[in-house]
Amino acid sequence: MRRVAEPAIPRYSAPRSASALASDVGTMFGDGARSGRWGVLIVSLTRGDTLFSRNADDRMQPASTMKLMTSALSLERFGPDHQFTTDVFRDGPLGANGMLNGNLYLRGGGDPGFSNRFLRGDPDAPVEMLARFIAGAGVKHVHGDIVADASAVEPRKIPEGWQSRYLGLSYAAPVSALSLNENTVWVVVEPSDDGGAATVRFEPSSSGITLASSVRTVKGSGGASLSIRRVADGAVNARGWIGSRSGPRRYELVVDEPALFCAGALRDALAAQGIVVDGAVRLGTTPQNAARVTGFPSPPLARLIAVMNRESVNHYAEWLFRAAAHAATGSGSAESGNGLLRRFVQDKLGVDSSEVYAADGSGLSVLDRVSPRAMVHLLSYAHNAPWGPTFHASLPVAGESELLRHRMRATPAQGNLHAKTGTTNTVISLAGYVTALDGEVLAFSFIYNGSDRWRAKSTIDAVGATLANFVRE
């Protein structure tokens, strides 16, 4: 049987006219995948002309380039310096002796950065700091419950269109207005000295999650055979054995009920500060007449967006998407976020709202749709917006940083092209900016939907380098 030759992997070129660029790029995209579909738009922001277009109005699955839409939506609504807060309230009197006769409410303002990512220290660091703030406010004894209030966003924790194989993985942690450490917990297993039951604990410690362990210590061994699983009602079950000569073993799990996890961690941190809590940890809403005790501010929005885009953190995108909707409409749901985004696309970007559909804010949903035209119009709008420098600075740089560190190295795009990546099993995408040889600023959106992802990625990198090597003579 005669073997059919596969298309060659495209290499970047050095076009010296707009027509040569269109020809070269067209050839690259024509040769760049054996199957699937491309949506492409390349526009000069300096001159305002379109340099290449293919299926630019088609609604395509964008993967994580959807985070650019979420970035713009939140920056437009809040501004780069905005900070979210995780607040603490009380519904009863606080006596001079430090006795609170009532409940303590932990209300999530949707701070996705309530995490040791931004604090030097152990996973307990955020709640330890908040517990110190509460102690500093004079609270010594809570004669009531710790109530977790996550009412700022919809009760649905798993967005529509998240595939079942994602669930349980850290990049698909449940969504909540009250979160800690991006809604993940570490289970730490350590052997005992006497060969008995092993020590199994959470980091951070949280009485909001049930832990059942039957792990035993085996003398003389340095190995381990462990099963750490989430079971019914969000409980964690640890089974197996660990050798007495083994070091600690750590396992990361997502939590099923982020609000209870966070409130339980606060209760344990309060205990470490010597603050007694008589009641339980439970879900609820903060009464309107509750008095504020203290709060924990997030890093500025600019920093949150930088982490979200450079490291493609879905958790941040999901909250920012809902936060913008909550601020605009009073409803922190994905449905409200989609409506807000479509109005933004129609009114501010001048693109028909039907070219965008957002089932979530991160691009993980298989239901998300964005046209290359909508994406490039967004890039153009951001380029001229007051918050544009923040938006631009949040993007990975080809050959140098984060998710583009190993792409387009030793090409004209290295250190030049700034863009957000998108990758799923059926999507490869890239959207951002690149400066041509003569200083002309280009905005682009490349979206590939199909199974030939490796070749599509190689094609995108070749086109990106070609754009950086372009000059009009």
C-alpha cells in the first residue's frame, strides 16, 4: 500500500508585503492540520487593516483564550486596583471580656486569592492571618456557630459543560464565593514511631471536612501503599499502609463544599489562637444587621489577572466572571455572566452578541463559543482602554514566560509576542499581540478545533514567528 505523505510542518517566513504575508499564512494554515477546522483573524492595530481572515465569524470553542474575555469584563467593571474581601461579621454583642454572644459569619466576597499562593507560609497561612485579625478585634470566645456565607454566587458549583473526566482534578475545583487555597486541600500521611496507626491530617487543618483513616504503619519499610479518596458528603477516606522509614506522603484533593472547608479551617485557626468556639460549622447567610468584625483583602485585580492568564488558573476566571455579573446585576451566576459578556461584546466591541457564548469564565466548558472576530475586537478594545497596560502585562511572552516559555524560542517572536494560550483535547488556540519588524502592532486570534493538536500548535507557532518577522516595504 502506498503511504500518503503527511503535510510538512510549517516554518516561519519573512514576508515583505501584506499580500505576501496573506499568501504565506494561508499556506501555513492550509498545510497545518490533517483534520479539524481553523478560525483565524489577523489585524493591524497600527493601520487598521485586516491582514488575514479565515472563518473569522465562525463560533468556535476557544478553550482558555476565553480568559481574555473574562479579564476584559472584570477590568472594565472594577479597574486594575480593585480588591475583593473575605469579611467576618457577628450577629450578637461582643462583651468587654471578649465573649461574643452570637454567631461569627465568614462571608465570601469572592476573593480567589485567599490562598497561600500570595502569602509566605504553610497552607494554613490565610486563615491564620484572618484569625489573628479576629483576635485583634477583641474576640476571645464565640458562644455560637461559625457560619459560612457563599451566597454571592449561584449554588451551582460545577459549570455547565465541564466534562466528568475533569471533576476531581485541581483545575476543575468546585466554584464558590468562599474559597481557600483554590478549593484544594492536602492530605498528609506520616508513619508512627511505634508501628501503630499512621498520622493522617489535612493541610490546612479544617473541621469542615470529615476524615476517616485506617492507615497503619509497617515497621522497617520505606515504602507506602495508600488510597486517598473523597467519599459521600465530601468526606475523605484514607486506607493502606506506610513504612516506618518513609517520609511524609502528601496528596492534593479538591473539596466538594468549599465554603464549609474554608469556615472549618477558620475555626481550627481560631482554636490555635486560643479563641474558643462553642458551636458548629455550618452554611448560612449573613443577616443584614450583622456588625463587621474584620476582613481579609485580596491582592489587586491586576495581580489576580496576571496569575490567571500567565498560569491559566480556572479558579480565578470562574470567580471573576461571576463577580462582574454580581456587581452589574446582583446575580453571581454563569448565566448572568454570559448575558453581561454578550452585552459588552455588542455595545463595546461592535460585534454581534451571537458570536459569543460563555457557559463559564475559564474556557473549560465544551459549550463555550467565541468567534475570532470577537476576540480580535476585544484585543483592539483592550489595547486602547485605560486598563490596557494591565491586560497586556498579564499575557505570557513567547519563549520566555509561563505557558509560552518553550514555544517560538530562537525566532523573531521570542520576547515579542504576548498571548494567551488555550488547550483541551480538541482545541488549540492562541490570541494576543505581536510587533512586526517595523513597529506595527498586530492583534491576532488563532483557533483550531479538531484532533490534530500537535500539528496545529506547530502551525500557530510558525505563524506567530512570521508575524514578528513581517515588514511592509
